[in-house]
Amino acid sequence: MIQDPVDVARLALMQALIIALPILGSGLVVGLFISLFQAVTQIQEQTLSFVPKIVVMLLVAMVLLSWISARMIDFAVEMFGRM
């Protein structure tokens, strides 16, 4: 049983980290490949690094939307069930 508001905050932050990890990880991988491409071709365009990362992160978020909502609903049910 959760007894302390600090535990609730810790659990909420852990859930946020678990939910955000695949989206941020995909942005990191795409950013790494784009940086490698820019270094090899010596193209130093700033927008080249932002647009593909945003697109990939949005696509990953759309693909994982059902999983994200299921995790958030489970967490909310667990939190309100323990009150």
C-alpha cells in the first residue's frame, strides 16, 4: 500500500519515464544516424536534423498510442484503487 506522497510521485515519474523511453529512444537513434550522415557528407543544415526526428517521434507515438493509454489507465486505476 502506498503510504507517502513521495511514493506516489516516484511511481508517477517512473511511469512517465517508461512511457517516454521508446519515443525519446527513437529520436536519439534517428538523431545519431542523421549526425553521422551530416558528418560523412559535410552537409551542415540545421533543419535536416530536426524534421526527421520530429516525424519519427510522432510516428512512434502514434504506433504506441494504445500501449501508452493502457499503461496510463492501469496506473490511474491502481492509484485510485489504493485511496
